[in-house]
Amino acid sequence: MTTHDLIIIWAGSAWYPAGMYASRYKIKNIIIWAQPGWALATSHKVENWPGVISAPGKEIMDNFKAHAEEFGSEILNEMVTDLEKKWDIFYVTTSSGKEFSAKFVVVATGNSHKHLWVKWEEDFLGKWVSYCATCDGNFFKNMTVVVAWGWNTALTEAIYLSDICKKVYLVHRRDTFRAEDTWVEQAKKRENIEFVLNEEINEIAGGFFMEKVVLKSGRELPAEGIFVAVGTNPNVWVVEKLSPEKDAEWCLVVDKRQQTSVPWLYAAWDVTTNSNKFKQTIMSAAEWCLAAHSVHEDIIRG
């Protein structure tokens, strides 16, 4: 079994900066996860990371990784299969059977977007299919797009996109919305938002480019992009044995130092209750740097 001061679970826009800061504090740390980069690494273009006008997400992620390694973070590309705590020490097991221990753990396991599970959704992902209007909206300037479904996220994304796109179809499978009334009313005032109610998406169609969305009724909506806003599921399974406090949406409750209800267990990124749940790369990186700083403070205090 290998012992570190800090184990960082997952590897991406939050985790690599955490390793970088931890290493700068001379904290012996290891970053463990099987899929470095997650959603950011699959983005074909990122334009909202400070200092970078435009770059592929993988390029930004590769720079994060190189920066963390340069300062001394150890990186292991494996899946964490078990996390438990005994006598104030955390024990981590990976998919290959490797075992690690540390007094501190930081998790940034993020969310998994709920999918429509329709034809071509996966094939067009990162191109014409997006799960974040704030991230990708500008790529569809003056185009026609579809937004699905009817919760707050869908309504706010439709409103946001209406300032960028020529036309926005808001497709919802009911005739009433579960979003807050204020968002519904604002959306109704936008002349370029068309409500398509009591409909479900059956297929995303096109050739090299997306061309349309086919509804279950057979109606076709000409569109060059689709924003899937059907919700997310926090990836909190890795900490289930520790029983940390969660909110109603299953996000980990953290304090202003990013510490969970479990002593010495910190969390960052989309899986936490901090940053007003504003799911952006800059917020995840900031939360992780704060978590690393908090670990350093705890070590100094003894």
C-alpha cells in the first residue's frame, strides 16, 4: 500500500489545478481517475477559459495535466472502485487492485448528464449536441436550435440562446412546465422562442451536419443544433460508504473551505453545493484550489 498526504479522485478542470496547488504546498499527492478531462476534454472548442481566446478542450486539459505533473503530482489513470475510512485514515482501491492511503481526500467526481437516448445523440455529441448553452451557445450564432425539456435549466437556456440564435424551439413532453413561473413568462416574451408542447424527440437527423429533429408525432423541426437540458445526476457513488451530507439534489454539502460533513473529506466541482452550482470550468478550478489550500491549512494546524 502506498501512502500519500492527499488523494485526489478524478482528473480534470478541478482536479489538476488541485494537484498543482497541493504540490506547490509540498503536499505529497496523487490524482486517480480513469477518464482524464471528462466533459471539457470532449469539447471541440472552448472560449470561456481566461487567457485563451479559443482552443479545443483537450488542449486545455493537456495543459492542466502538464502543469500538475511539472509541480510534482503523481497521476494514475485507473478507476477508483472503493473508498473507505478507518481510524481517521482514508483507504482507496483502484480497478487493478492497487491500494493507497491518505489522511486527506478531495473528490471532484462531477455530474453525468441525463441523455435523451435517441438516434445520433451520441454521434453528434460535442458537435451539434450540447448539454450546456453557456459553454457552447456562441457556436450556434444566428442558427436555429432545439432545447429540451421543461425544467428551469431548459427555460433559462432557451432564454439565453434566444439572444444568440435566430430561432429556438423549446420541446416539452407536457403542456405545462415544471420551471419557475418567472422563467416561463420571460420565455413567452421572446419572439424567436417557439413552444412545442406535448411532443417528444424521437431522432436527431442529418448527414455530416445536423439538419433536423424528428418528433414522435412525425413532425420535423429544422435545426442545426440541440441543447439537451433534461437534468444531471451527481456522481456521488464513490463516497457512499462515508455517508456525507447531501442536499435534495444529491450534491455534497460543503462549507466555505470545501470540506464535507466527513472530517478531512473535501469536494469540489459540479458535485458540490458551492458556487451557486454554476457549472463552469473556472468555478471548478477555483473550488479545487481552495480545497487544496484548506488541506494545507489543516496540515499546518496538525
